[in-house]
Amino acid sequence: MGDKPLWEQIGSQFVQLYYQHFDNDRVKVGDLYSLPFQAIQHIITAQDHQPTPDSCVMSMVMGQLKADQDQVMGFQQVFLLRNFDNKWLCTNEMFRLSLHNFA
């Protein structure tokens, strides 16, 4: 990972930690969300990270998720990471399920 730019390393590490906690120990992220399901699994298919002019890192994640017995669904999620006292925190987030009605 050392050959990647710092912002790419920060974004990748955040994405890995976020989805690991979300899938395996939701208590760590549960206070931030209303989570009506019992189990969830994320599969990350792509992630992109960019520095912002104000020294933040914007991360976009695409993948699939499966909650409880529901069908597998695609999703996109965007995070804005900001450094506070040498700790990277998520200050903004957007999430969208990829649901389409082609009927």
C-alpha cells in the first residue's frame, strides 16, 4: 500500500474498517443508524478515493449487499473523511440502494 498516495491509503483503510465493523460487529456503527435487520453481508466490487481541495478524502464505494433473507441488492455509498487531531472521521455520507423497476 506504500506506493499509493496518502489519500488513497486513508480511503481504502476506512472502507475496509467500516464494512468489517458493519458486517461483523454492527454495535460499533449501530448508534448511527436504524438497523432493522439481523444479519448483513457486503461485497465491495469497486472503490475510488480522491483528495479534496480542503485536505479531506472523498471515498466512493460500489458493491452488493444481502440483509437477512432478502435478495442480493447493489448499492453505492460515498464518504467524506476529514482529519481532526490526527484522526480521520467521517463527516458526511450518502447511501443508495440500486433498485430499479423496469416493469
